[in-house]
Amino acid sequence: MSPKRAIPQIEHDNVPDRYYSLPIMKIPRTLLLTTLPLLAGAAASRGEAAAVLSGSPAPQGSLPPSGTEAGAIETALLHAAPTIRPEALRAALSAWDALHSRGEVSRPLLTVIDYGLPSIAKRMWVFDMASRRLLFHELVAHGRNSGDDLARSFSNEEGSLMTSLGAFVTGTTYNGRNGYSLRLRGMEPGVNDRAEARTIVVHGAPYVREEVAHTLGRLGRSYGCPAVRPEIARALIDEVKDRTLLYAWHPSIDKAAVSAGAAPTTMAALSVPGARSRRGR
């Protein structure tokens, strides 16, 4: 009989200890992410994106541009991922369309995180929109000052140790103190645009495992990074790297949009109404 694997004690990313003494301030700013009609333009497939770089002819198979087909894509993705909330997927698709129209994303891959779900739930989905397939459905950690099992507070500030919401475009990979990691660029000023300065990246972490969830009643928490299981980190990172969209959603986004008179799914809020400020430890 094999010995029982010990539960990792590490509960966060490695950052300077000085951050623990900083007060966590809530900044009541919001941002409108300009959106266009859902999937109004045809997106380049992986082969087409490669063809653009190499100059070779692109194969057929981009995303359909019509509203009818866009609705069919949403329906197909909801069918592939029955546990995702429609409003979370819809917000992510709208953000993808806006960023694609500006040339910010290069491939029809979409990562959605629903931070309204508890950390013990699989709340990260990675979709291939061209084939309408679910590629990954995974656990993902949130920042230690965002909450315990449920994330309730969000921040763009350095030293906050909180998760940021909104649209991120993936960048290049590197090997750092947390192993193989993926850079993220926050696309919403005042909401998540300090992601690079805060070193908010996708990486594997030993505290993101079902055994940890069973023992603690929650996952371990990061310093704001969307950390994933070490066993799948490299494969997931390699799939979504190089200018694809990662969208971090929470119900407060739609609530803030409605209260401000904006269209739902277009506004990212920095904190959940009623959530108390937390100090770094």
C-alpha cells in the first residue's frame, strides 16, 4: 500500500514579505469595456494565425461572422460546458469580440473563470470556439485577500494580494519561481491593467488540488494569480499562450453595470458591494 501523499502547506505565491503590512484599499472605480455585436467579425483559426505570420495560404475554417452563427456558437459552448453560467460565457464572448476587432487576440481560444463559484468547484473553462469544443475544465485559485472559499473582493493595486477581474490577453511563457508560467496583460485601465507590474501570471501550484480542498474546505490561495493544478499547468499554458483571451468574471460585473446604467457584461467592478476591506497578513 503506497503512503498517503502529504497535503502541501504552501498557500500562496512567493512575493516580498513587505506586502503583508500594506493596507488593502478598495477603489470604487469602474470601467466600460467597449463591445461590438457578439462575434461580428470572423476570427482567425490557429492555422490562419500561423499563416499570417509565415505568409503561407491560410486553411479554411474561421469563426462564422453572422449573428445567427454567433448564437449557435454560444449555444454549442453552453452544451459543451453545462456548468458554466450563461452570463459569464456571454460576457467573455463579448470581450473576445471587442478585442478581436482591435487585433488584440489572434486565435479563437477562450478561457473563462467564474470567480462567483467557490474555489473547490471547477470554475475555469478553456474553449476552442472554432471547433466548439471544451478543452479544459479545471480548478483555479484566487488571491488570498479576495476571500476564503468564495472570492468577494478584487483589486488592481500592487500589494493587495487580490484577484483582478476582466479581460486579459495571454502573452509569452517563462520559467520563474513558480515554474512554467504564462504572462497576462490586463486590457481594462483601472481594473486590471497593473497585472504585468504585479506579476499576475498563470502557473501551476501545489495548493490547487482536490486533496487540499477536501482538507481545508477550500483551495490554497495565491497572491492574485490564477494558479492551476501542476499536473496540467504546462499543457494548459501551451494551449492558450500567445494572444488569446482569458476572461475573469464575477456576478458583481453585471450588477455594477446595471446600477450604473450600462449594458450588462461590459463593466468590470473592483469590489463586491458589502464586502469588507482586508489587510494583508
